[in-house]
Amino acid sequence: MISGVRLTSGKKGRHISHELKLTALLLLVLSVFSISSTSRAQILRTSSYQLHDKTVVSSFSAPLSNSVTDIVTSGDSIWLGTGKGLSLSTDRGATWKNFYGTPEFGQEDISALAVHGKEIWVATAHTVTINNQSQPEGSGLRYSPDGGMTWKVIPQPRDTDNIDTLFYNSKSTIRALGITTNINNITYDIALTDSAVWIASFAGMLRKSTDHGETWQRVIIPPDDLDEISPGDSLVFDLAPTGGALGLQGNYNHRLFSVVAENDSTIWAGTADGLNLTTDGGRSWKKFSYQNETEPITGNFVVALYHHYDKGKNILWAATAATDKTGERRGVSVTEDYGVTWKTTLLDEFAHNFGSRDSIVYTVTDNGIFRSSDEGTTWLRAGSIFDPTIKQQITQPAFYSAAAMGDTIFFGGDDGIAVTYDSGNQFGAAWNVLHASQAVGNSSTTYAYPNPFSPNNEIARLHYSTGGKDLSVTVRIFDFGMNLVRTVISNAVRSGSLEHDEIWDGTDDAHRIVANGPYFYQVVIGNNKPVWGKILVIK
């Protein structure tokens, strides 16, 4: 049985500015949706879920954050990039090793993740406050040659001079903006080949290293007003994501967001002005945009790229969003012939990434999880995601990452990890939900997370334990005057083998969003003395 909603592509335009798109992507990568700013504890809990038509019981040692922006599977390993660092599981998600707080990773967010055999590359970032404004700052890369056993810290690539001259060929030298700061110099994507690592950075542009990050070479790609460049051309333009006070020609096509490598020769790079393809290792490039093709990509803002082999077909999937140019739309753009022709699908959905299992492709969007078994002609949207064993539900629709390990599919978003089984004719019939939380260990302690929270765009979880016994539980919300606002659950039986989260969406019993301010919640477990907690609502 396949559960969900079947969709086909439609046609309705929507435009968003460069600034709004950049803000959305920064929030996607840098958001920290974790249980607390200081806790690094792991909670071990047992979850039973139905996969392969049998019950599997696993002990979960959770990642530290519920904001999961990257998932990569390789062999028996599952790698996560989250709002609280890097996490690794080598037993199909039963237990996790978290690198947050280690000397190599510190307390950095993960902005990009790539795996190539035993080689692991991770880009990190954080926000800083400058003149009362939050700014994204790249904090470098981490490289492991041995599957995460040891790590090398590599500084964020940047330049010494404000303006450099790069040799392109005997006819052309290119002025290049020197990126001398880490502010906005944040790496959003990494691609690995047998001999090189490629990084896509917003301010830092496209760069490659052939010596494991000891040195970095700036890669020259077309400016906004050229659709291709090759070594035989006589070229005059500036390699610069912005002009600024230095008087350079700024190019949206030099603002990089995504990169994927098929091999050492064939690399795709996505920017704020289109898709760029090289088949000679980065010397010559062809650019694909909404404006320069008869049947073009949906929009020039290329958020993510995914390369997929299927039945002899070489398929490139691109999450393509609209810029401020007329006619562009959000959606997914697909090519099987290196850009000679494009198919567009999932129009008006904001796609963030892709995953695949054999001929099946998964696209994760602001509006949930989509699945296609016919190369994007039709899509199935996953329905509600609920784990009946631990009474956990995914409440936020946005997902940012997807990866398959055999028939088991992992999805990450704003609200933790959702896991399901896909046999080819069964998808989404049963879900396992994994949330990060801190164990309380007894029935006399409780906490709420996130706290404070905004009912406009998130829910609060009220965490507690029944103390090892199966007991009935009642949870109520009161305002500051101790007036009853909401009964969340009433005499619901909860297992003693698990710790529990109850969800409050910030509404009262009449389903109205409550006013800003402090609220108290009461957890009554069996005949025990009520346990109280406090939560702050800020809309």
C-alpha cells in the first residue's frame, strides 16, 4: 500500500527577491532547533516500529538537534549535519556518535557535508552580531581520511588581497574579488571526486583543492552576461559575487549555493543565476538559465543538485527557485542529456534536496516529502508522520534532507528525523520518529522545548517520564492567573519504558492562539503529586 496524495505538475507563477531567498537559505542552514543551548546529553530510548512487515525494536541514542539539514548514507554509516554539529550512526540509526563539543568541531553548526568512501568533508558555520545585525560566518572545513576516526581542521578559504588577477588563458586575465573575511563566506555545498574537493560558497564562490585543503584554487565560471566560456575565448569580466566600493562588476552567477561532481571532469555548479556545467575539469563552462533555453529550468536560483544513475540513464536533479526576473518559478528541473533538454516538475514547491533508492527519487520541500517512481512525471506526497509506539509526531512540514539505506529511507527537517520503509509498492505506511531530547530520569522533573516558542511557526514539546511504570497522564496549560487554558491530554496511558513528549501548539481549548506571555503547565502522573513547568510564548 502507498499512502499519500498523488500530484502532477501545475502552472502558477511566484516571484521572490534575491534577499528573501538568501535569507531563507541562511535560516535553512544555520537554524538551531535544539533542546537547549547548553545541553549535550543524549537520551537513550527504545522504539518499536513496523518495517519489512515485522516489528523491529531498537535503542536510539539521539543526535543532539532536531534541525537536520544534511543526511548522507555510505555503506553502514549514516551521517547527519545538524544545528548542533555532526552525528554518525554505524548501526542503521540505532545509536549515534555526536561530534558536537569535540576539539575539532566545537559548537559549530554544519552548513555542508559530503562523503566519498572513507573521506568525509564537513563545512561549519555560525552567526555573529555586527552593528546589532546577525551575520552568517563560515568557520572552516573538517576533513577525515578514515571514516571519522581522525579529523583535520581547515580554515575557511579566503584571500590576501582585495583584488587579484587570475590567468585564464593567453588571451585573458580575469580580475577577481579577494574574499578577505569569513562574513558571508559560508560554504553551502561540497562535492568530492577521486582527486579533488569542490566547495560552493556564497561570498567565496566556487573553489577546488587537489591537496586535501592545503591550498584552494578559485574556479572561473561565466559572468551573468555570458552563457559559456572556453579556453579559446578572449574574455573581459570580473570574478566577483558583488562589486561594492572596489568598482568590480558583481555577478549573481558567482554567488554559489550548490555543486555536484559526476567525476573529475564533469561538475555541475548551481548559483543565484543558473546552472553551470563543465566536462573538462573546470576549464570551460556552459550556463543554463531560465532565459537562455527553449524549455528551461524553472528558475535561476539553484538551491540543490543531485546526480542519479538509473537503468543506464545519467540524471541530474536540480532544486530551482525563482529570482526577481519575470516568469521564473519554484520547482524541480531534471535533465538526462547534460542540459540539452530539461523537464520541469513540482512547480511552485520550494525543493531543498533529493535522495534516491533505485528508480525512486525523493524530493524534500517546504511542504513535506515527495516521492516519484517515474522520473518526476507524477509525485506522491507523504501524509502525516506519526510514530504510534512513542507517541511522537512530526509537526513541521519543512524537510531539508533525504537518504536511503537499502529499503529504509531517512528524512531530516525542522522537527527531527522521520524513518520509513519503501519496498517499491509500499511507502509511508509506518513511520519511526526520532527527536532529540534530554532525559529527565524520574517522574518529578519536566521541561518544555523549545522555550520560549512561537505558535506562529512551531510547537512546544512538554517532556516528562512516568518513572518506569505504565500510568495514566493528564497535562494541562494555565495562564499567569492560573486559569485553565488547554487540556493537552486527559488520563492517557503512557508506557514506563519510554520518556514522553506531549505537544502543545500554543492554542486554547477553543483552538485560538494564546497571547504572548508566561504560561504554566501541569503534568499529573497516576496518583503522584502534580509536576509543574513554565513556558514562555512569544509570537
